[in-house]
Amino acid sequence: MSYASRLRYRSSTAARLTLSRGSLAALLAGCAPADPGESTGSTAAATTTTEASTGSPTGDAATTPTTSEASTQGSGDVTSAASTSTASTSTTSTSEASTSEASTSESSTTGPVGCTKNVVLMGYWPPTNEMLRPWSTDPAQNPDGWIGADWGGYGYDVHSFFPEFPPDGDPTNDDIGDPGAVGSPDFDLRVDYQATSKDFWRLVDEYQPIILVTTSRGGDIGWEIEALEGGHGLDNPGGPAQDWLSDAHGAEHQPTKSTTEARSWDAISEYRQGNTLPSQLPLEVIAAATEPLGITSVVIDQQTSGNFLSGFLGLHGVYYNQLAPHNVAAGHIHVGYGLPVADASALLEATLHAVLQAHPADSVDCP
């Protein structure tokens, strides 16, 4: 079954705060039947998310997702142009020390030299990978050049990481778990639990983000700001791995203790069966900045990102916030699969402006 055939609509619930000017369209849902062992709720809100159903051939999906999202990941190496400045090794007594090379290193930071305050953006399927492209420092992914150094003059360097989907860039014409839907192994964040776990922790350990925004593709929605993550498996008598839908890729289709990073296992072990983590993004501020654009519906979803790769990545983001004292904001946003890249990009920029204004760089500590 192709990805496109898995999609169905869901209705918005009373738990959902709708900020659009019209009624929110029914949200995308997975068409796989619910396994009786899976929870349909997360605390007060059901696990009705905008996530992709995977129709696990092994029957190990414990819940029915209600989204059309999938995450992807790989092992591409991305380096920060702003964090490697030759200004730190140049002779300060020469005129070259006052050149743009020196000022670039310091203008994109606040505080002492060597303290780079980073924002990290992560995405999965289009349009999320496409909207994040300008903030990638990888020339293979962003040949037009990185725009993230002191982006917007806020004192933060912004970096993005996302997958690629050869040969045509479109994962929807491939089955879940097939190479075209999973993503290239040459880049980060393939649609695979093991790859996501590995790449996520490598990237946050390297960039130590002050602000972390994860994104993924959802269903027939607009800009959906997730309020909660985790809490799955309320009726699951098994372990944490069975809380998550099969990704249909590789030898392991679920996030197991032996195949994921220890912090990933800790996160899904603690935040399950009704125990959730709230977003640490300024939800109302983001909504107030994006809804007036009039591009699409803007929703604060009081539920979760689901129990497929969207929710897995979203939980990682807010769990990182719990572990890292320097991280002041983290959370997940679902982006409608039908949203044009230009519209998604405009919404992302408005979101970034709002979040960075809410957390001035001179008010936060160095990592």
C-alpha cells in the first residue's frame, strides 16, 4: 500500500484550540485498524495526532495513529560555519582582525568569545525538509548558502537538519519503510527509529541548542503547534517499544532498548501510559504571530504528535529540554502535507521571529 492510500481525515476535537479564521479542516488519520492493545489517549487528550499510519506487517503497532506524517533520518555530517571562525586564531594587532571574518564570529553570539548560541531546527518529509533548507550548512542540501549566522540579528545562529528522498524527492509514492520513503542514508533524520535516535543525540550534543524546534509532516492540516508529547500505551501490557507503531524498516521496526540511544529509551520508558511532557515553546505567541498571515489554519493541538516518528522526534525535543539546563525552549510543530513550501517557509520564519523575540539571546546562558 502506498503512503497516499493510508490517509484519512479526522475531526478536530473540543480539546483543540482553533485559531484559524474558519473552521479547521478534518485532520489526517491513518487507516490501519486499531490494535486492541494500544492506547487511544494521552492524559486528557486522545492519541489522535497528525501522524502516518504504518500498517506494520508484523502486527506490532500498538496504537492507531491519526496522522499522515513520517519522520526520516540519516547520518550526514553537517558543520557549523559560524562556530568555526578563523578570527579566534588571527593576530588581533593586524587590520585583518577587524575584518568580517572576526565580526562574523562575534556578531552571531552574545557573551564571551567562543559562546555560540544555537537554534536547531529538525524536519522530516516535505514540505518540512524544503522549508528548512536555507538554514542548512551542508552545501549538498543548500547550494544557495547558509543564512543562519546571527539570523534576524537576534544573536543566535540557526542550523537545520533534515532528510532527502531520492530519486524524486517524493516519499508519498513509496510504501512506508521502503528506501524512497525512509530517506537517503547520506543525510540526517531518516524515517526510522534507530536512525532518528542516533542522529538526534549526535546533533544536540554537538550544537547544544538553546532553542530546539522539531517539525514533521501531518495530514490535511495547516500549522499545528503541539502542546504535549509522550503518554502512549495506556492499555499496553508490554514494554515501551510496543507503544510505538512499526516503521517497517530494517531489522527492528520499533524503538528497542538495545537498538536506540540510552537517552531515547529513558524518554520513552518514563513518558508513557498517560505520563506526558508539555511543549516548552511559547505556543500562544507562535499562534499570534502565524495566524494573522492568513495562509492556513493555525491550531494549538492539546493532544500529542502521535506514536509514530513525529511523536518520537517531538518527545525527544522536549525530553532534551528536561536534560539540558541551557535549553530554554523546545517543542514540535506539525505541517500540513498539502501546504506549499513557500507558505510553510513564511510560517516558519514568523515562528522563528516570535520564539527568538520571546527569548532574547542576552537573557540566556551559554551552553
